[in-house]
Amino acid sequence: MATTSHPVRTRTVHEPPSGRIPAVGPYVREVWERRSLVWHLARTDMKARHYDTILGKAWLIIDPIVMAATFYLVRVVFQSGTQTDAGFFIAHIIMGVTFFFYVRAIVEGGSRCILGNKTLVLNTSAPRGVFPAVVLVRAVLELIPTMFVYFAVHWVTGQPWGISLLLLPVVLVLLTAFALGLGLFFAPLVVFYRDTGTLLPYVIRIWLYITPVMYAVGEIPPAVKPILVLNPLYPFFFMLEAIFKAQTPPLVYFLWSGAWAAVALVSGAILFMRKEREYAVRL
């Protein structure tokens, strides 16, 4: 008589919190093995935000354009005597808003990824790194259509095209690593100190105004530039502006932004994984 073989299930052992960091290699493999779950959760979350409807998808594109239009009114219409080229400024501000919204989506979404998925955290044995991965996938899916809009604006306003665009993926990888690191860093803080989630949007709003989004890097007054260059996003947006002006950013800016990305990602990952076993208790 033939016997039916049953698949061997991996045993999950829940240990008390120890404050130790789990082995990085196996941890990353566990998250990767659940990539289909990450994809479906990201798509489900986007549908929940009405992105499966025409108006929902349209708002994804309209939102940064409305913000850019507001900045344009402030800078060009209400400020007399502005000498900034209108075509360059329109393209620059839409570019800045697009990438800042991308950073904001990862940082704010990452900070709420544990608290916002309370039910799944309490009822699944999946590594908690799945939830920031969902945020990252969703942010990338939202960035793609807005990038097409920006390239169309770049072409319509007559901005230059150059081989420097080949460096754009490198900058995007560094920017993504930096934003993901911040999201990982704030996720446990929001769980353990709930006021952090309330304060963070206001901090990010201030961050928007001290980042070269509403203004170009060359417009920063010399008196305040030594302060604004301390902004971690400064080297990233300097490189983005140079690339879309068909200029090659200096190597020092890649090293500068790479250092910020490494510090943010490593410190965020350490804090996030160290608190891995405590999230369920605090929720």
C-alpha cells in the first residue's frame, strides 16, 4: 500500500526578547522567500487606497503636480523680479517634489509598517522585515508613473538631455537605501514611543523646505549654505539637479550620499532587527 508523503514544515521557535541581532544572512533569505507575500501585500495596500480606480491612479500623478504648482505660484507669481528661467524652474520643482515624495513615502510608511500591520505581526511568524519591504515595493510602484510625467515635462520645457542620465539609477539606489534606513530606524520608535508617529510628519514637512526642492542649489544664499549642506538630502538632490541639467556630478557627492545611505541603512537595520522579538509584546 502506497504511503502519502507530507511536506516537511520548518519549525518556528519563538524565543523571549534578548536584544540580540538575528543572523543577517538567514534573515534576508527569509524575507526574500516571502517575496510573493510582499508583492501581494503591496498591491492590496494600493488597491485599498483606491489605486485600482481611474481617479485613484490619476491622483497619484496629480498630487505632486498640485504641490509643484503651489510652489510655482509662491516663487514666480507672488515674488516680483524673479529671474529664474520658468522652464527650468517648472522642471526642477516637479523633479524635486517627485523624489521628495518618494523619500517621504518610504520614511513615513516604514515608520508605521509595524504598528499599521498589528494583526499580521501578532498572527504570523514571518520576519518583520517583510513589512518595510512592502512599503518599499509600494513606493517604487508609485514612483514609476510620476517619473514618466516628469520626463514629459522635462521634454516639453526644453531641458537638456545628456549621458549623465545613466547615473540616475545609481543615485536612486543610494536615495532608496537612505530612505529605507530611516524607515527602519523610526519603525521601532513609533511602536515604543507612539508620539514619534505624530511628530514625524511635521519634521518631514520642515525637511521639505530646507531641501533644494522649491529652489535650485545655485539659488541658496552663501550665508545659509553652510547650514543647509548639513541636510542629509542635500547631496542627493544636488546630484539629481546636475543629472537633469546634463551635467556629471562630482565624485565627492557620490561618496557623500553613499556615506549617508550606509549610516542610515546600517543603523536602521540594527535597531529594527534588535527589537524584532519585542514588537508583538508592545503592540
